[in-house]
Amino acid sequence: MAIPDDLRAHLATGSTTLCRAWAITRRDGQQLGFTDHDCDLTFDGLTFRADTGLTARQLEQATGLSVDNSEALGALSAAAVTDADIEAGRYDEAEVQSWLVNWAAPDMRWLQFRGYIGEIAREDGQFRAELRGLTDRLNQPQGRIYQKPCTAVLGDSACGFDLTTPGYAVEAAVVAVKNAQTVTLAPLSGFEPEWFTRGVLRVVTGVGAGLWGAIKRDLSREKTREVTLWEPLRAALEPGDLLRLEAGCDKRFETCRLKFNNILNYQGFPDIPGEDWMVAVPRREHANTGGSRR
């Protein structure tokens, strides 16, 4: 983005009143503003706080499709970026915008960088966040995979299934936490055993609110329901925390048809030949007409 004319004229004076400001928008919608000025700034409806100790290293920008990158350094504090929030993954892939601002006239500013947070490291009461430009997304593999299992995620735009359909999700309170990956719930009447296996557990209330985990196993006991995750959540669950369980999908054609009645949106190729067909050789006792090899 080009430097605005009014800011360019300000720079040309040789006596400037400049600072930098950063806005971070987490995936849960929470916004935080930071500035390296000694007073708070306000613009675009957001207050950029000066007491956070956040600084940024030199921004590296390139032409073409090269990736812009930088790094943000700051102190962990209860009022701004906390160790618990970083540990819980609340800043993973958060959107970042960085401006060069005339603090004497905040409307005079230049958006220098827009991207997202990459890796975050913590040490000695500080954090170090890698900032990646938007073109970094172009480094990720794109395209369709031809395979028998479905490539869609249950409930996404490709799948099209509505997870608010009655019978496919339920909210329940935590009764006990067995270990970092297993929680015990009250019996879930109306839901078959393993109904939520390969599904999603979302935390609705508690310190982990907004986090989610993939369900590895869903067991129905005599008086309880036990749900085990593939990986521990990055925030502790406590008895009484409200969870939302969403039905699981194993990506098979039969599951899509029988469990979800969503066969028209199946994103796999159930009839694609397997490897045994690819390496098969003609048989002497049958005519090689291109028909069935059986």
C-alpha cells in the first residue's frame, strides 16, 4: 500500500511525531491494540495501549510473491498477552495489522503490514511471535485429492451438513476429569455408543471456553459417558464446565449415506480402483477384453 500523501508530507518536514501501532484479532473475535508510543492511541474504534512493552523488529517486505515477515516481542502480563492464553492457542494464526502513525494526528497513518501470527516462543516472562505476511498462504499445497475417503470436514461448505440438526450434537457438563485427555459426563440418552467418535468436543464455559479437540473414543458406561481426545486441550477442564459434543464422521461412503443422509455432498471417490487393481496383470484363462478382472 502506498504512503498517504499527508503522511508523506509530514515525513518530508524532517521533524516527525511517529510511532508504530499493532492490532491483533484473535480467532475468537477478541481484538487487542498495542503501540510503542508513550501514550495510548485510539483509531478505528480500538485503543492501542502503550503500557504493554510490545515492540517489533524491522519489517522485511519484498515484491512479487515473496513472503513479508517480521517479529513481535513483548512482555507477558495479566492485562494484555497472558501465558495462559498463549498456552491455550488463542493467538495461533491471529490476524495482525501494523501501522506507522503520526501520534499527534492518528488519522495520518500508513498500514505497513497485514498478516497473521506464526510460531510463538516464551521465555523469561516474555514472548516472541513470528509475523507472517498474507502471501505465506501461497506456500501451502492446494488442489483436490482423489481418494476413496471423503476429503470434506463435517459441517464445512463442501460437506454442507447442518450440525444444528437435532440428534447430531449435545451439550453436557463435565462430571469428572480422568486425565488430561479423558472427561466423564452423565449418560447421554438417545446417542449410541461411539456416536461421537471422530467428532469434535468444544468447550462452552470455563477457562478453556472457545477451545476444541478431536474425539478419539466415545464410550458409554453403565452410569456415565466417557470421552477421550486425541490430544489434551491446552487449558484445564473442571467439573461443571459445559461442553458441546458433535457427531463423528469416519469419511466412509456408507457413513455419509446411513448416518448423515448426505450422499449428494460426499467428497470422496468410493469407486476409484485400489492399488491391487493398478498392479494386476492379465490372466491366461480369461479373455483380455477390458472387462472385470474377477
